[in-house]
Amino acid sequence: MTASIPPLRRRARSVSAEVAAHLEALITNGELRAGDRLPSERELAANMNVSRSSLRQAMFELESKQLIERRQGRGSTVTETPRHADALTEGLRALDIELGHAIELRDLVEPRIAELAALRALDSNLLSLDDVLTRSSDTLSPAESLRLDIEFHTLLAHAAQNPLLVTLCAMTTEWTRSARALSHRSRHARRLSLEGHHRIYEAVAAHDCAAAAAAMERHLREVRELGTAMSAQAPTATSARKVRR
């Protein structure tokens, strides 16, 4: 069955980069799954209101990122996760991971992801990251804010152009989800997290590797300190409620 592609939201940049960013985001967030067959290039270009040449450039970029597979006479399909990434995922899932160890791993991995993203990010990657920031706000619900937080970090890992780093990012996200949720409980916390994302994006967009790594380190430190402070306040609030009763 051929996958359904949502409309393309056009912006003032390279058309092929916009198309690649749009399709990559659909793959990253799971709307397009491994094995899904894309419409023909003629149909896809018509549906997205772009030229065949722009679409071909976008498809070539997605193929170079190993996100799709193109075969003559069979069209394009979303690729399966590379076997080495699958093996890494299964191996990591088998471990009994303590939260402190997961946070430590994230502190080591994510600054390097930001550094490589600044080195390797294409226009399509920058468009995807910018789109997440546009949709993010401190007025969102904690759940939606956390979802966009995870989407930003996932897209950043994709921008680093290394599938093993994408896998590590996904696993540290899974292990630290409950702790990260603390950084989205209050409007102040959501604002602080979003400010960190903007600093990271600006450094990546400027292709400043050192600044991107530093921005990520600062972001993780601020979020960790905020989470610690909010965790410490939680028992106090509970005790206060018991006293009032």
C-alpha cells in the first residue's frame, strides 16, 4: 500500500531542501514507517506542488542519508533500521540501566551530536529543526512540550548523519524520559528548555561546532539542575498538603 503524504508547508528556502525536510520529519516522527512505499515521483511532485527536478534532488538527499531506498521499477520505500543499529538497540535494551548512568551517558553523547550536527547539517536538517522551534512555546502543555523536546533532539541526531548516534539518542531518551518530564512541568521550566534549544540551533545553523557543543552542555546542565530542584520541592509540597488536611 502506498503511503499518504501530508501537504508541504512552503517556506522561502531551497525547494528541494524543503521537500527533503518535510519527508525526513515524517520518517523521524514515525508517520512514515520502515517498508512504507512512497507515491511515484510524478504523483509526489504533483501532490506537493513542486517540480520533478526539485523532488529528485530531495529524494537523492534522502537516499544519501539512507532514509529511503530507490529501485528502478519499484519506486521508493522507507528503509529499515540498519542491522548494526538494531543490534545496538537490542543490546542496550538488555541492560539494567540506572537513571544516573543514563544521564551521564546523555551528557557525554549529546554535546558530540550537536558538534557533528554543526559540521554536517544540511539545509533540510536546519529547516526541520527550525520548524520544531516554531511549534514550540512555553504555553504548551507539559506533554506536548516534552514531545517537541524529544523531536528536536532526535532531529539533531539525524543532522549528525550517524545512525548509531540516532540509536543512542533514542535509547537515552527512553531511559531519561521521566526525569526530562520535570523540565516541562512549569512554564518557567519550559521557557528555560526552549531557550537552550534556540542557542543550540543558532550554533548549528552557523556551523560553529565548538559553540554547538557548549550550548548543548549548558542546556543539559540547566535542565539537570532544574530537575533536581523540582524533585527536591516535590516531597515538601506533598507534606504541606498533608499538614493542611
